[in-house]
Amino acid sequence: MRLPALAKREAAPDPSDAAVSKAHGPAGPVQFRLVRYFTVASLVAFAVVAAAFAWFEAKRSDFFRDVQEREGAFFNSTQDQFARRQEEAALRDLLAIHEAGNVNLTRLFANALWERDFAPFVARAASVPIDHCRAIADVVDAKGKTVAPPEKKACFAEAGQRIMALPGFREIDAKVVDSMKKTSVFKIKVFDLRGVTVYSSEHAQIGEDKLSNAGWKRALAGTPASELTHRDRFSAFEGVVENRDLISSYLPVLGPGTDRIVGVFEVYSDVTPFLAQIRGTSTQIKASAAANREKVARVSEENQSQVEASSRVQVGSLLAVLAVLFGVLFLIVRRADGIIAAQELDRDQAHQQLAQSEKMAALGQMVAGVAHQLNTPLGFSKSNVSLVMDQLDQLATPVKVATRISALVRQVPGDKIVLDVGRSRGAIEAIDAAPEDVAAMKEMLGDVLRGIDQMSELVVHMRDFTRLDRARVSEFDVNGGLKSVVYLAKSVIPNSIEVVEAYGPIRQIVCTPSQLNQIFLNLIINASQAIEDRGRITVATREEAGYVRVDVADTGTGIPPEIQERIFEPYFTTKPEGVGTGLGLNVARDIARAHGGDITVDSRPGHGATFTVVLPFEAGGETRAAA
Amino acid sequence: MEAGKGRVLCVDDEPHVVRALHWLLRKDFEVHTTTSATEALQVLGQHDFDVVVSDQRMPGVTGVEFLRDVRKAAPRAMRILLTGYSDLDAMLRSVNESEVYRFVTKPWDIKALPKLIAEAVEISRSTPVVAAEREEAVPATAIQAAESEAAQAHRPATVVLRDGESILLIDDDDGIRRTVREVLGGGVPVRHASNLAEAVHALDQAPASVVISDVRVGKVDVTRLIRLMKQKHPEVVAVVFSGVQDAQVVMDLINQGQVYRFIPKTSKPGLIRLIVDSAIKRHRQLADSPEARRRFQVEAAGEEARRSLHRDVEQSALAFAGASPGALAPAGAAGFVEEGSDEGQGFLHRISGGFRRLFGA
């Protein structure tokens, strides 16, 4: 199940760096998209500004319209009022003039006719009883108005017949008609003090009761009362006239030489031409007023449209300004975004380069240490092999001699052999080899073998450390890894520092061993650097609730509390400039977290520090980092 | 002195190493071996050793620390540091604290090492121990102690030179020049050379008692000058500013230059004064007892080094003469500039002559 995934991950070019950068990705804050944020925020802000401005402009326009309307209304009402008043005044004047005229006419008329003709006639008419007619009750008609019933009217009409039948009627009528002929007076009525129509140039109306007539009542009280009426048909002296404007005046008749009211006249005079004239004038005024109104309305309309046009221009200008502003800001922000992105990229690259160089520095330091450590077995092995080679030269003659003797022994039976050493004496005498030399040589070569073993051990540890020939993610014995790391680290750290290994029984975990080895090496070297002279580093492991826990404790100077928080930050270092990049612990933490674990520190100044790495059993490393 | 084989003590925590050394050296020397420094110090009290060879990396103690103790306990013994680890700091301390005779790297050469030890045995037996080694003129602890004001108070305020003694400072760093002048005080004649040609010229004019030098002036390596000079003039005491990061350069300075002290560039003035003062004393001892000089004998620097130095000196001379002809010439030396029709050539000849006189043809 796991294998295909493993094979795939193995293909990654430089997996530890990949893991580091991956670990950085999710760990960092969500990327701030400047351009998008700016665009949305500024467009919303600009839209709000534009809307508010448009709203104010609309309000202003409405207000202006309102003002204009009120001005127009005021103007119109003024004009209307003026026209109306003018007409009213003309009519009032007309009425007053005609009333005055009628009053005078009545005086004349009364003076001419009353004493001789009307007074006796009125006196006679008084004999005609009307009280029985008045006694007939009024009725309420369909419209709710109190009116005289037909029998009552008939009663009065009958009384009128009796009045007309009275002597003198005909003379009076003839005189009235005669004297009113060719005047603007169309009708004359005479009422007695009872309110009975004793005379009317329209005979049908004689006998009518005026008791409840307001005009009659006023005239009886001494005040003339006039009103303007329009009659479609009217029975005038000279026949029926149509469509006339009339002024009817109830006028008190004073007894000659006295202020006593003796009767009431009603005079209808024709004012049609006057009224037509007044109405003409009035129409002109009204037309002029309407024209003015129209003009005002038009001007108001123009003003309004100008104001609205100006509003639109202003809103439009504002929108244009906002658009330009947005454009400029957008360009700036986009450029800034580009620069920020480029800087971000640069920083990332620099960070990765530094992380890489940090790793390389640690590795380089280790390689140097290992190389020099190799020099010890190499030194004694080389020395021994060279010595043995030199000594082998010295063994050449003894071996040659021994070989000869051996051959002789084989050829000659018996126990005694005579050697002729004539020519070889010098060489044989020069033999300077002791039997223990061979033993010594064997010992020397034995040491060489052990030297080779030491070198092999070193190579095995190096291979275990780098694990380049193994799957990147695999089951890993953390204790074994730590042993290799400690072995290699010992070549770098001073001998005055004792390294104690206290490994507990822990299970194998699935992880990226080369990365964990990197962390362990980093922690152990850091620990050694924290120890100023002599001290002890304790590397311990144990299992703890689903986790493997690795403690690297030193007896060094410890870490002040105020910087404990910061030691895992990138670029934070207490080493002199140029010595550390400040990325070692940062990268270590990234790796631990990519494994689903973490790294923490516990330290009291003066009492050393303990770095603790916890790793879940199924850490995986890159698996998690990629997820 | 004692007849018979030279007595050598080899100390290394790796038993195979001491066994190998034992096998290598047993024929020519009386070899004692131990795998612990503590044990070695006990053995040191029982026998009079001519040479002590120590590993640098041992559990609990470094070779430098051990040899420092050896220097106190057995000042006659020549000290050789054997190391598979070019720890620059350890190398500098091996000079300043242990005054090692040689610095040998692993794997060692089986022909050269016995020869070196034989030479050391011979020197140890034939030359007296210089006084400073007994009284510990510049003890290791003084280097730390000198950092404190209290220690400075016990030291001479100025370095006092006798007639004929002089100090040559080879450095193109104004800051260091100023510091050295301030430290030594106005009364001390310090000659100053800011390039190789000036240095050669100055040494040719008058021998220096103490040469204080940087590793490089400009881009030119000065250590060859020191090494070659020590070869011919072992009585000149060399003090080098240790702004170096190259272990090989330091090793060459130790083995071929017998540098007396390395001064960390960030040193306090008190330490510089202390070192210069003790360097002057060392020079007097060497000047007074020529036989003692052998204790500070150097490994031959090689012809190649001499040739390359000569080339650089010429180039330096040309560059310098071209830049400011006559600028170098002090009042007494004005003549040689005027003589030549070509000032640069005249100067060059002069310098080349000086070079030959100093370092051989």
C-alpha cells in the first residue's frame, strides 16, 4: 500500500529542502492578496462615496424643485387672488352703482307715483285677505327644502287676481310700463308692508308672498338689498328677454317727506353689457395671469433642468475623478504588490539558501570531523603496514635460507646435513630477525585490521546518517539513528565533553530518517557549543503516549528565559555574526512539525538546557508535510 | 648529557596509535607509551624524557593542555603535537601555551617522524633550556590574565629596548599600526613596513629583534618571509596576528616559522604589550646563547617558497617604486634612489640585493 507513494516521493530532487519549504507553507499565515483586497475595498468605498454624493445631489435637486414649486404656487395664488379680487371689486362696484341708481330711481318713481297712485292702491290691496293663505302649512320637498305647497301658491295667486281686479290697477300698470319703457329697468315689483306683492310688471307674480324673503326684510328695515342674478329667460316690460344679467334691488319706499317706510320696491335692472365688459377685462387679466404662470412654470422647469443637469455633471465629474483615482491607486498598489511579491520571493530564496548553507555548514563541520577522525586509524594502519613491509624485507633472507634448508632436508635422508655456507655466510650472518618479529608483525597487521574495522564502522555510521541509499520515508530505529549521530558528532565536539547515551526501549517509527538525523546532529552540536569547558551531553529516548521522545540535555550555560521564546525563530542566533545563520533550530522545528511532532526547550540559566523532540509513531515526515 | 637512545614518551588515548608509534620508534629510541595524560605526567616524573609526543584529542584533556603541563614539569623535553584534527584554535594555543616544537598531522610519515624525533632528541640533549622556559615568562594563564586590568597593573607600562634592538612591524592595517604604537609607547623604535619590499629593505638595513607581522599585506602572503627569515636568522622572534583561518598556514608558521606567539586580532593592548615584552626577552636569550637557538630551529621552508617570495618581493618593489619612487627611502638610504637613471630599476636592484643577503642567492 505504501510503496508506490514512497517511490513517488523518492523522486523529489532535494527532499529535505522541499520538506522545509512545504513545512513553511501551511505554517505561515494565509497569504494577503493585496490587489484583490485593495480593489474590493476601494471600489466599495468609492461606490459609497459616489452614492452619497449622488444622493446629496438628488436631495439638492429635489429641494430646489420644491422651492421652485412653492414659489410658483405662491405666485399663482397671488395672481389668481388678484384676478379674483379685481373681478369681485368690479362686480361690487357694479352692484353698488346700480343699487344707488335704483335707489334714486325708486325715489323718483315713488315721488312720481306713490302718493297719487300706489298709496291708495296699496291701501285698497290691504283689503284683500291673505292670512288664510299664509295659514296653509309649508311642506318639505324632496330636496329637504321647506316650500310652499301648490295650494298655498294658488291661494296667493288667487289673492293676486283679486288685487289686479282692484280699481286703479290698470292705470298704475300703464303708467309704470310707460315710464319704464326704453330703460334698463326690466321689471318693477311693489310689496306692501305685509309682504304681499301688490304690483309686478309681470302680472303673474302679483299676490306672491315675500314675508320670508331676506331682501324684502332688509328693505323693510331701511336698508336696500341688491343682488346680481343671471336669468336665461326673463319677462321684461317689453316682452320676454333671454340670457340676461340682472341686478335686483329691494328698496324701501319712504313716505313723501318722512323717513317712514311705506312699502318696498323691487327693481330689476339689466347689467348684461356692463357685466360682459367686466367679464372681458377679467378674462384678460386671467389670461395674463395664466401666461405669467406659464412663464414662471417654464422658467422654473428650465431652472430645474439646469440644476439637474449641473447635478449630473457634478456626479459624473466625481465618478470620473474617482475612476482616475482608483486607476492611479490600482497601478501603485499593483506595482507595490509586485515588489512585495518579488521581495517575498527573494526572502524565501534567501531563507532556503541560508537553510541549505546552514545544513551544509553542519554537514561540512561533521565531514571535517569525520575526515580527521579517519586519520587516527589511517595513521596507525599506514604506519604499521609500512613497518611490516620494511620488516618483510628483512625476512627475505631468513625465508630464503629456510627454504634452502627445507629442500636439503627433503633431498638428504638421515638426521645430519652438512651446510656449505661459503658464499652465503655474509648474508646469513646479517640476518637480524627474531622469531618474535613475526609475532609482532602479526600483531601490527592485526591492529591494521582493527583500524580497518574502525574505518568501516565510521563509514557505516556515515551511511546510516545520510541514508542516501535508503527509502526516504521508512521505518526507522531512532536509537540506531542517534547512535550514528552521536558517533559522528563526537568527532566534532571537544573531548572535554562527555556524551552519555541513555536509550530506552522504543518502537520503530515511520519517518524521514535523514531529516531526523539532521535535527539530532544539530541539537547535539548546539549542546556542545553551549558547554564552555567541561560538561556532559545526555541523549535519552523513551516512549510516551503515542510518541517517541528524544531528549538532548546539556550541562552548559543554559538559555535565558527571555530568549527561550525566540530561539526557534528564523535568523535568531546568539552566535557571533558569520558563525551561525540562526536557522538551525528553525529548520529543526520545521522538520519536527512536518513529522507531526514538535521540539521544545526547557532551560534554567546556569543549569544547562534540555531540548525535547517528540515524534508520533506514524510521523511520516514528508507525507504530513505534503498533506 | 645522557648516553644511549633518546627517551621518548608517546601519549594517545587510542592504544593502537601508541602501539604503532612504539613499533615505529622502538628501534631507535627508548619508547614509553601511555593512553592517558594523567598517567603520562606520572611517567614524566619517573624518567627524564627528551621528547614528548602527544595526541591533541584525548578524553578530558587536550594535547595542548597536556603539553603545557609537560613544559612546566619537564622543560627540557621537546614537545611534538600529533593530531588528526586541524583545529585552528588548538593550533594557536599550542604555540602560545605549549610552545610546541612541531605540529605533526596524522597519518604520519614513517620516515620523517623518526627523523624529526631524532633531531628533537639531539637538540634537547645538546642545547640548554632557555630561561624563559623555566620561569615561564609568558605563562598560558597570563594570556587570560592579561585581559584583566589587574594583571596589566603588574606589567611594565612600556617595553624597554636595549641598544641595537628594534621592532619591525609588517602590516598594512593602520588600525593595528596605531594600536601597536600606542601599546609600545613613543620611546620604542618601531619600524614599519606595509609591503614585502619595505620589509626586505628594512631587514636588510638593520636586523630586527622582533618581527610583528600580519599574515598578509594586501593579498601577499607574509608568512613565507617569516619562515625564510627564521631559517637564516633564528634569533629573530616572530609574533603573528592571527587573523588567519587557514590551518595549513598556521601549521607552516609553527613548523617552518617557529612563531613565538599568535596575537588574536581582537586582543586588548595589555596582552599585546605583554607578548611583545616577552618576545624581546626571548630574543635576548637567543642572542645571548646561540646554542639555545637550536631549540627553535625551523623545518626547511623549501626552495619553492624562497623563489615565490622573491618574485612577490620584486613585484611589491616595482609596484611600490612605481607608485611613489623614493617614498620608501629613509634619510640614510636616499642615495640609492638618486644613483640609478631608472629609479624603479635601481630600487629593485637594491631590494634584490637585500633579499639575497637575507635569504641567500
